[in-house]
Amino acid sequence: MAEVINMPRLSDTMEEGTLAKWFKKVGDDVKEGEILAEIETDKATMEFESFHDGVLLHIGINEGSTAPVDSIIAVIGSKGEDISSLIKGDSTPEVKEEPEPEVKEEPKVEVKQEPEPEVKEEPKVEVKQEPEPITHDQPKFDSNGRVLISPLAKKLASEKGIDISLIKGTGDNGRIIKRDIDSYKPSNYTHFAQPKPVVKESSYEIPNNTMRKAIAKRLSDSKFSAPHYYLNIELEMDNMISFRQQFINTQNIKISFNDIIAKAVALSLAKHPKVNSRWYDDKILLSEHVHLGVAVAVEDGLVVPVVKFANSKDLPEINSEIKDFAERAKNKKLNPSEIEGSTFTISNLGMFGIESFTSIINQPNSAILSIGAIIQKPIVKNSEIVIGNTMKLTLACDHRTVDGATGSLFLKTLKDYIENPVSILI
């Protein structure tokens, strides 16, 4: 018996999917567990495997096309099986056009027109105009044939590279003086002027893929439904820089600043569960576990893989997971379970040199942390101005769940961890 294959829901926010690639064609044998197609969701591109044995009898969506969840994308059954009743809802009914009524044309009466008399035009005589020669104001000369010019004007003309034979003087007896040099503007016309190239407007279109449309919808929903407010702090990073280098030297694991901050954030959230929360109309859900979403930029937009139970993992584990997620995210190889269930999100643009920025909350989270670049600049220590390293953090909060004082206390705890990173290991 034939089996209908519907567009699967591969993520909790997926409403439609794009068929990126078919690995089988109509008439091919299909075995259970074989990869049937690649489907692009709002977050990643997933391999979709068959759950049935049989022959691929029907393909309901072409490569590159988009279809809503649960719509028919294929039918698998026995060779020669009649599947017309299964795909009936997928076909477009034929629309019969009513024949247009016949309109009888009245016989046309031919009217002969007398030919118009031919008018001979006199041949045009082309008159070539010679280009007008470019003329310059002529200077006055003395009895020895030298240009009348004051010593100061002559010096200025020499410094500016001006040909004094092109200047008409306004001084006594036509003498060239300083103001003539100052007001002189060379002619813009030349016998050898080249025409400027014509510059035309140019643009091109990029169709919105499934991921880009989903990003637009989710962030719009978040921005206009959750009342955002922002808290900013600036941290001293000298201890963090030293700590990271010592950790690399002793453990031989190249952790990043982002890894250390992720661990510090997870520990801080465990102490402030109100920040690690979700809003519902009738309740607020506070999570004691920390599932930390880490925003990763990909070619088509942004995905947020999740480090599960981040507060109970050490730095090497966090480093390994984030690195693996980032690589697979760029190749669209993340699994649905790896991009769902976050309780808090961090977004780091410091690696791109951005000093500070604000992010839109990744719902259903109640907050998101924006991480800026480490900047070297003068700071005050022990009443003295010294060169130090600082970093700015911005916490975006949903005011329905996180009050200002709650967010501030969370940032204070986070500041203590980051400025004293050894405490992360305790």
C-alpha cells in the first residue's frame, strides 16, 4: 500500500520548508533509512530519510520550491500502483473556458484614396562649422617685451605654477598684481577633453529563503511583543587576558574569550534564575538548568545552537561544543535538537571589532547578552591613569519577567566572575 510523505516539522518554529535537493527520482527504489532529500528549514538544512520501503511513485515539490508543513512532497509504494486518489488534493482542477460568442463583422466598404502628390525636397547643404578657437586674456608687455607684473605677483605665480602669459593684469597700465594671481582660475576647456563615461544605476534582487523569512518573522514578533530595555556595563579585562593565556599554556587547550564568558554567564544564571526565565500569559517559568544559546553567523543569516546544561560543564567541554556547533552551522548540518530549548542567549560581535551593540531577545528567552570587543585605552586604577583593557556588555531584558534591579544584580555577579576569572574554576 502506498505511503504519503508529508513535509515534516523539523523544528519547533518551522511553518514551511524548502526542498533543497532530491537524492531519488520517480521510479527509483527506496529503502527504509535511505536519505530521500535535503530540506531547508528556518534554522538549518536537514537530511530527510525514508521510513518506508518501496518505489518513489510521485514527487510533489521540485528542488528549490517551498511548501507548508504537512503538505504532500512524495508518495512511496509498489511499482505500478494507482496513487491518483492520494495525490488528488495535490492536483490543480482543470478550468474550462466558455467559448466566446461569435461576432459577425459587417462587410467593409473599401474607400479608394487619391494618392497624395509627391513633394520633392530640396537637397540640404551641410555647412561645417569650424570650432571656435580658445582664447585667453593677453597680458601687457613693456618696451623690452617683458610681461608687466609686480615682483610679488611673479613670485606667487611661480609658486603656484601659473603661466603668466595667460593672465590679464588689472593694475596700472595693465600690470599683473597679487589679486590677479589669487583670482586666476585656469580654463576648463581643452582641445583634447575626453567625454566622461555614463554612470548608470544598478541593482539586483536576492529572493528571501526560508531562514531569512523565519528570522524576519521571529525577530519582529519578539521586538514588538516583548517590552525591551537595556543595561550596559564596562569591565576590566586585564585579569581575563592573563587567565586565558595561563590556561592555554597549562592545559594546552586554546580556549577563546567567548568560551570563558559563556561559562561565566552560565554560572551567573544559576544564581539568578529570574533572568533564566520564560513569560507565559498566566505564569513565569524559571529554569534551574542553563541551556545557553550561542548565536552563530552563517551565510544566510543567524542560527543559535544550544549548549545544554552549560553551568555544569567545564571550559574545555564548552570550547569543544561551541567550536563544533559553529563549524556544522556554517555547513547546515545541525540537528533540530541542537538548536532548540535555549533558556538564555549570548551574541558576540567583538570578534568583528564592534565595541558595543544591542540585540533583540531570542524568544521565548527573557534576555540576551551582547558582547563587544576588548579595547585597550586609558583607565583609572588606584587614582592613576594607566593603559588597560576593557570590554562592554549590553543586557537586553524583557520587562515582563526581568525587572531593572534583577538584571542589574545578574550583571554584577557576571562582572565579578569575568574580572576575577579564577573564581570560574572554583
